[in-house]
Amino acid sequence: MKTNHSSVPSQGTLLLTFTPPVLPVILPFLIDGMGLSYFFAGLVVTIFNVVSSIAQPFVGIWNDKTGKPQTWHSAS
């Protein structure tokens, strides 16, 4: 079976776009379940946001170079 590797960059962009809003929602579960202090919970959020901010442009460039061109049609 042939794998379509052109969808990988767009999946990475989707992941980088939609996961940051989820982290604050699961933060109380991380604090209780893993016994994290508020300092380490804040550190997790900070590291996640910094890595996401650094990675997003590179994933976007990779998606622009390797992804399939798409045409968006509006219903007008």
C-alpha cells in the first residue's frame, strides 16, 4: 500500500494549530494526576508554547514546499 507523505506536513500544521488551546484544559488533570507543582505546570505550558512557536513557521514552509496545492472555492 502506498503512503501519501504529502499529508504529513498538513497534519503537523493542524496539530500545532489546535493543541495549544487544549493544554490549559488538561492542566488541572496534569497537576492532580502527576503531582506537579504550579511552577512545573507553568513550565510545561511555557515550553510547549515556545516549541510550538518555533516549529510552526518551519512546518508551514515544509507544507508549502511539499504539500499538494489546493484550490478553495467559495459559494457566491
